[in-house]
Amino acid sequence: MDKLVIEGGVPLNGEVQISGAKNCALPLMAATLIANGTHSFGNVPHLRDIRTMQHLLAHMGASSGHHHVLQIDTSDVHTLEAPYDLVRTMRASVLVLGPLLARYRRARVSLPGGCAIGARPINLHLKALAQMGVDIDLEHGYVVGHARKLRGASITFDQVTVTGTENIMMAACLADGVTVLKNSAREPEVVALADYLNRMGARIEGAGTDEITVTGVCELTPSSCDVIPDRIEAGTYLVAAGITGGALKLKGCRPDHLQAVMQKLRDAGLSIESNGDLIEVCRRGRIRSVNMETYPFPGFPTDMQAQFMALMALGNGTSIIKERIFENRFMHVLELERMGADVNLDGRTAVVRGVKKLSGAPVMATDLRASASLVLGALAADGISEIARIYHLDRGYEAIEKKLSAVGARIERVKQ
Ligand code: EPU
């Protein structure tokens, strides 16, 4: 297992190219199962999760290459199953459920099980599919779904769910009649998926609002599109500039996807300007402690909570951080404390009292975004930090040590 060794205390300066979004690329890749032929996606990041999805598609008979332009050929799909070994390492594998049911009307997908950030059930996906006429059985740890025909339905999600909205939107594309999804997720990745499905011939309206209407059609045909920029990667580099007191230019961003994050970081004392797809960020004074709560889009994303906490660890007062999406997304707290952060946890609330400095320490990554917060803490800390188990980081941050060292960070990947 590789680890990262970081010598902190260097302000980062320069330009960073933002990659395509993992959480956009994964549903697009799953969506290829809906239409027979070759699909093509540009701006696909090189990440472990993308390779896992390629393995899953290959297991089903869909072949693909390994480039930033990814072509996926679904002409020979023969296995309608997502096995435990692949779903276990990447929950987004459940995104094949909707497309398989849409096109083949049957699927066998492993239940994902627990996860480092919370229980993360898929009950809302299954309830919606049942409303569309899918018979669902749970057998030997697998969801087995089949239907003679999927039919349109009026579905209200009890809770906003991103992959739930994506799965059901895909399932509805080839259903009989009209499906209305209420309390839908409004994330940009949902909009990007709807855009691609529409390019393939689907009839989806309202993506980006909390009510999405899908009118079923007979068939979709493969098309092509670009993956949208990764707003969480961009947000992480914004914090990197702020926490080290540096100045970065982030290229290839969608500032309109980052409004809540940029606003909160400005409140925390960062100066942020955007122009087209460029965001410039710097910090001159001390970091200001501000409160933050996570919400579904367009609110402050849970995927930026851990990184924001690293920044608040060095704030000038007390910051109260509430995690409203996942019940257990504070695994980074104990590790940040090993670097000298002062955090008190009470259920879903963290009280962060800013300290004057963090100090480098050996720490361990527990999930993707927790790992990012440890990298940020280490970049700002005095001395050397060693971050173990960085395979989590490799799931979602393309070439992170190359991008950081290009802007001045002293960071090295050590193979173990
Ligand atoms: N939930 C249920 N039942 C369901 C579905 C969700 O109770 O059937 C609950 C979850 O347990 C959670 C909340 O609803 O408490 C929201 O979960 P959601 O379904 O929106 O999460 P997800 O779709 O599994 C995606 C991202 C996550 C991101 C969340 C929230 C992908 C592939 N994953 O997960 O990304 O944190 O939305 O925005 O899009 C990451 O990239 O690090 C990551 C974890």
C-alpha cells in the first residue's frame, strides 16, 4: 500500500488543471448499458473508481479503453450481474441496476453493505423500482429484480438521494408512460446524466430542479459527451490555497457548481474571483472561523465537509460544523486531532476550536474525502506527515501528488 509523505508549511502558488468529475463519469458509464453500440466520453479522469467501473462493465461484456477519451462498446453484453467483489469496493456499482432493468428488464446486483461514512442503504432505489412494476427479491446478499415491462409512476423520494435519482431516471427512460420523480437530487452530475440520456434520445425534463419528468421512449442510441469538471476536486484545491496561505489559479472549473463552497470560503477569509472557467484564490489574513452545515445541492456539499474542517482547524475562533447527509462522516476527526486539531464531536455536530498551528504526524486515511482533509492538514502543518492507506485518495483525486508538487508542495508517494 502506498503512502504520502508531506513536509508542510509551504504556501502553494501556481496553476492547477481540474479533472473531470468521478461522480459524473461513473453514472455516464453505467448509462451505456441502456443502448447497444459504442458510447464515447471525453474528460474522463484517470482514477481507481473509473477502472473499477470498467471492470464491472467488462464482467458484463462491455469493453472499453483506458484513456481520457473513453469509448465503451455495449454490443456484446451477456451478464446482467454486478458481483459482490466489485460492488463492495465501489458503491456506485449499484448504478447499473436502473440501466439493466430498463433495457433487459432483469438484473442481479449485490447489496453494497456498510461503508466508512454511514449505513448508506439503497432502500429508496428499490422502493421506486417496485413502484415502476419491478419485482424485487433479496437473495444471498443480492438484489434480484425482474419485470415484464417497467411502467411510469409518480415517485416521491423520502430523502434526497443522488444515485437514487440517477438510477430511477435511467430506469424510467424506456418505461411505458411518464415517470415523475419528486424530491429529486439537483446535483450537477444528475443534470449531466440527464443531458446525456437526452442526447441518446430520452425525453427527460426538469433535471436540476426537484421534480424530474421522464417520458418513456422505445429505444436509445449511443452518443458522446464530455464529463463535467470535478467540483469537489476544485473545492479541495481552493482549500489547499487557503490553508497554506498561497495563491492558486484553477483552470477548467464550473464556478456555477461551486457557489456555496466559494461563499463559505470567502466568509472564512479567502479571496476568490472567477472568470469563465478560471477561479483564482488566495488568502492574506488569518483564517476566520465560520459555521457550516452540509446540504444537498445547491447547499454546501458533504463531500467538502472534511476538507472544510481541516481549514477550520486553523481558524481564529470556534466553528460549528453540522453533517446533515451522512450519520458517520467524521472519521477524519481523530486523525486531524493527531495533528493537533481541537475538535469535539456530538452526534452529527463537530465543534472545532481553531489552533495556531498543526504539527506533522503519521495518520491514516479512512475514506476518500477524509483522506483529502488529511492531505490539507499536512500541507499546512509544521514538519513531516505520513498519510497511510492512500488508495482511498486514488479513488477520487487524479494525480494528486503531481498536481500539488507542481504548485510547490513537498509531497512524495512512497511505495510500500
Ligand atoms: N439514503 C437512504 N436510502 C437510499 C439512498 C440514500 O437512506 O436508498 C440516504 C443515505 O444513507 C444518505 C443520504 O440518503 O444519508 C444521501 O445519500 P445519497 O443517496 O445521495 O448518496 P449516494 O448517491 O450514495 C452520492 C455520491 C457521494 C456523495 C453523496 C451525497 C456518487 C457516486 N456518490 O452518493 O460521493 O457523498 O451522493 O452528495 O455520486 C464521494 O465522492 O466521496 C462520495 C461519497
